[in-house]
Amino acid sequence: MAAPRRPSGGGLRRAPQDGRLEEINKEFLCDPKFSNEKDLEEKLAVFKEKYMEFDLNNQGEIDLMSVKRMMEKLGAPKTHLELKRMISEVTGGVSDTISYQDFVNVMLGKRSAVLKLVMMFEGKANESNTKRSGPPPERDIASLP
């Protein structure tokens, strides 16, 4: 008889981090500075998922290797120095890792940080990659090359 399978652990390890990030999201929802932000709750949910995707060590911070992986996945690999500059821009030069608060502040802020532009670009690319289902539309003589 085979032993019962245990979950891979990814979900179990992520549960405490999910709770911490959800608490931070609640703080942003209550912050009067962001009260005028449209669809704030939905944006924060997306930010949380993206942040957890790239927090490779599940420690609640995105380090240099995580940013490197993110940029490679987006098809925009960067040099070590460029990655350090990106992190410095997000954290204000205070840290070598990006906390969730820093990440959300950049994404919601008015500053046009490189990381924000990249994440927005990824969202636009995902929208344009949606395939239509069903048969192709009918073509007429005028639409032929």
C-alpha cells in the first residue's frame, strides 16, 4: 500500500506570507493617501500575486536574483549593475531587497520606476496574447493581401 501523498509544500509555505501580505494590503486600503485610487482592492490582489511569484525564498522580500529572474521571464534581461540600480530606485537606496511595501508604493505611486514600467508592460502583453476561440472570421476580397 502506497503512503498517502503529502502536499508539495508550496501552498503551505506560502500561507504565512499570504497572510502577511494581506495585512499589508489592508493597511493600504485604509490609507487616506490612496483613497482616490480606482479599483484599489483588485490592484492590490494582482500586486500580491506578482510579488509572491517573484519572492523565490518566501521571505517577504525580492532580492537581486529574484529581480534577475523576473526580468529574464519578461524577456528583458539586465546586467547585475542595472538590477542593482532598479532595486535602489525602488527602495530609495536603503536596502538590497524590495519589500512588499516598497513594491506597492512604486506600483501605486506617481513615480515612473523601471520596475513599474516592466510590470505594466507585462500586463499589456498578457492582454494582447489572449486568443479568440471559435472559427476565424470570414474574409472578403478586400481583406486579402
